[in-house]
Amino acid sequence: MYVGPLYHPEKSRLRMADDREILRGIWEAKLPVSFQLAADEVYTLNLPEPFYLMVPRLLYFPLVTEKIRKHFSQYINPESVNKEKEIWLEYNGLPIKWYK
């Protein structure tokens, strides 16, 4: 087998290990997300602080909606709280697609 001048088995193995680490970092990456209650839904005099989470970049949002509801529950009219009510997600005024 001819091994050309650019091929070095040890360097190739190291490069593959580095590639795996990079791919793992991308796959396991998390994003900082800020959730804010819409001003027209605030029932109290005090405005709630935003709710911050570090979420996986491949997040299925229904997995975190209960945490969001719990954080904002004290600021919403108790009579209008409905666990089945959909949470509206948007970024820069554009809705974010997510599925239940």
C-alpha cells in the first residue's frame, strides 16, 4: 500500500478524534432563551422578570412549558389560567413554529 506524503496515520486519528469532539459539542449545544409574559396578560401591578433557560438547541418546547407557566403563574389572572391554553412563542415579532 502506497502512503503519500500527506497521509500520516497518527495525525489522521487525532483529527478524527477532534472532529468527534466538535460534532459532540454541536449536538449537545445549549442556547440561552428568555421568556417574557406579554404586557396585556399581566394581572398584577408588578411586571414579572423574564424567565431565562439554557435549552438544548434541538428542543421540543412542550418539555419546558410547565416551567414557564409556573414562573409566570403569579402574574396572570387566576381565573384565566388554563393549562390547556397555548403558549405563544415569538422571536423579533415573528411566531416560532412548535408542535404539541
